[in-house]
Amino acid sequence: MKKILFVNACVRGESSRTLRLAKVFLNELADALPECEILEQDLTWMGLRSVDMQALVRKEALCDQHAWDDPLFAPTLQFQQADLVIIAAPYWDMSFPSILKVWVENMYVRNLTFKYFNDQSVGLCKGREAVYITTAGSPIGEYDWGTGYIRDVMKVLGIPGFTAIKAEALDLAGRDVNEIMAEAEKQARIQAKEVAQRLEQCSSATR
Ligand SMILES: Cc1cc2nc3c(=O)[nH]c(=O)nc-3n(C[C@H](O)[C@H](O)[C@H](O)COP(=O)(O)O)c2cc1C
């Protein structure tokens, strides 16, 4: 059974347009992969903590011991073992809400999601693909730091495939929000089918 992790950084909860777009993607994916298991990490409620000095010392000691049964690593294990990771976050301040950076800090676990080998960092995540879903008030244009950062984090942690789905310019006067969202939702359905197909092909190739 395919394990899919949905990382929900949509701070505005049910009012979030990013979450609405993510749900369209997830529903289409679930239709295409009826046997998959979708786990959600709702960052608003998980209480993930940013890493301070004390937490860092403890974390590094646990990494040395490969103590993966420590509760600190429960979300990281879900991430490391997921076949597909879907992240949804609104475009805030040229990237995304800070809670998503805190999540990234928690996903960087030496010897679990990456290791040092031959003077290099090598990704250890099982997944082959990640999807990043965002919506923005204005056109994102060249300032797409959120998408670029998440794509690179996934790559470094061992997840090479990356798809971005966006709805932009939603807060500009005179724009037809329903039309922009409808087009993004159409793209989300198309991408979900394609991602599902690749996941199926990947499992038949490894059978
Ligand atoms: C705190 C905050 C920061 C934002 N920063 C930006 C920004 O830098 N650029 C932009 O185009 N829109 C920005 N926006 C607008 C949001 O990207 C836009 O409204 C988005 O659709 C919100 O997504 P949501 O409905 O999922 O919350 C910001 C909104 C908020 C609340």
C-alpha cells in the first residue's frame, strides 16, 4: 500500500484557498490510488518546536544512537517512509509561513533522512516524489523562494521528483478569483492523475 504524507501548513484552516486546492489534488489522488494510505501532519496543531541549543544537543545525541523510537522523530519517520509527500502552504512574505521552516528543521535528522558519506550529504528518504501547492496574493514571478527552497530540501533529503501547483494574483483588484482557482484546480486534477500513474509504475517496476 502506498503511503502518502500530506503536510498542511495552511494557517487559515478551512478558510484557506491553498487548502482548498490541496484537497482537490488529494481527492483526485485518492480516486486514482484507492488503496493508498494518506497521513496528515497539520502543522497548526502539531506543536512542533524550533531547534534551540538544548534541543539541538539532545537531537544530535539521539542521532548518534539511532534512537528513532524517541517521540521527537515520530513525524520524521512518517516523512522518511512516505512514498509521496504533498506540502501545502500559502505564499507568505516571499516564501511560506514560518511553521513550515520549523517542520523542515524537524525533518533534517542525521542518519535518518540524510547521512554524511564521502564528504557529501546523501538523502535517505524513501519517497520518489514531492508536490508543493501554494496560492499567492500577487504574481509570484521571479521571487519563488518558497517553491525553490522546498524543491531543494526534498532533493537533498533524497526525493528527486518535484511538482509545483500554484494559484497566483488572488488578491489583486479586478481579478476573477473563481476563474483563477478553477484553472488551478484543473491543473491539480491533471497533476494528481500523473503523479498517481508514476507511483503505480514505480511499484510495478520494483515488484
Ligand atoms: C501574513 C501574510 C503574508 C503574505 N505575504 C504575501 C506576499 O509576500 N506576496 C503575495 O503575493 N501575497 C502575500 N500574501 C497573500 C497570500 O499569499 C494570499 O492571500 C494567499 O492566497 C493566502 O492563502 P490562503 O488562502 O491559503 O491562506 C500574504 C498573506 C498573509 C496573511
